[in-house]
Amino acid sequence: MAEKRVAIITGGGQGIGKAVLLDLASTGIDVVAADINEHAAVEAAREAESRGVQALGLGVDVSSAGDVDRMINSALETFGRIDHLVNNAGVTRDNLLMRMDDDAWRTVIDINLTGTYLCSKAVVKTMMKQRQGRIVNISSVVGAMGNAGQTNYAASKAGVIGFTKSLAREVAPRNITVNAVAPGFIKTAMTDALPEKARDELVALIPSQRLGTPEDVAASVRFLLSDGASYITGQVIHVNGGMYM
């Protein structure tokens, strides 16, 4: 019988990351929920275990190389292998460029882009030894089309796309695929808090005439981690209801 697969999901304690975590757990994959909010990570791991898998919840700051190394070591000590990495952890610090302070720029770049670099670099060593692995990086529609007031976020997510394509070329000979999923406007606590008029204006920009759900994103991630996607690498899957084509 094939060994059970293990997936690490950063930002796995909430939102899209938690949806990915629970979706993968439902398919029988053991999971690691890594989140800056340790309590949320532990609770998400408990919920994943209710789906019949083994799960680990860890408090992790993905912009810290020390935290990332501890995450990888904890996963290997618990499961003995790492098959999948989903780089989902991310933040926004929105403002017009002329009003943006340096901390807002650095924080977004450090977590969204440097975090993706640190986690991928740490896990690739294990995947190279195993001669197999899957990495999915969560980018954004904003990384492809831009958005006023989000120069830092757009830069970080565009960087994730370039990083994805370059790493995919490096590791393909070892049966490791690297792809990105770029969500559009997704129904989250943040969009729920918007006034109805603002939400309607958002929906009007989307040909599908609805916000996406975390589960819409999770389904694309699950496919890219599957055996059926073994010949797909260096690609960006846009999950945005037609907002950007």
C-alpha cells in the first residue's frame, strides 16, 4: 500500500488556508496547519482530525527562517515525510503609494514573498531526497492585473508568480511540480464586513456575478496536488469568475 501523503498549509488556521486544509484532510491526506495564530492552527488541526487523518497545528511566522525550519522539522518528526506544501500565508497593508510607510511595504513583502521563498527552500531539500513533491503557491488576481492602493500586495503576489515559474524549472527533473493559484475576490470575513453597496460594486466587476468561496480555491489546489496534475508545472490557475482572463 502506498504511503499516506502529508501536506503543510501555511496560513492554515483560517480563511482559504483552512478550507484547503480541511479539503485535503477529507481526501485522506495528513495535514500540518501552520499559522501565525497558534490557537487557530491547533483548532484547525483538531477539525481536520475529525475527518479521520492525523494533523498537527503549529504557530509559525513564515517570514522567520527559524520558525520555518522548526515547522519542517516538526512535520518530519511527526510524519516522516512531506509530500505537499501550500504557501498560503499572506497579509495586506493597503494604502496609496504616496501614503504608504516603509513598514507596510516590508511587512507585506516579508510575509507574502519572502515567506514563500523560505518555506519552499526548506521543503525542497526533503522533496529532492524523496524524488517527488508538489508545491502550490497562492498568488492573487491583483498580482496579474494590479490594483490601486495595493502596490505592496500586488508586487508580492506578482513576485510569487515569477518565483513559481523559476522554481518549477529547477525542480522538474526530480518529479516536483510547482504551480500557483491566483484567487479573485473571495467571500471571507473581510468581504462580509463590507457595506452592501461596496459588495455589490465588487460583484459587478465579476462576469460570474458572485464572489468566490474558499472552497472554490481549495478545489483547484487539491487538483494541482493530485496525481492527475503530474504533468502540469509552472502554471498559474486563475480562480476569479472571469474577472481577469
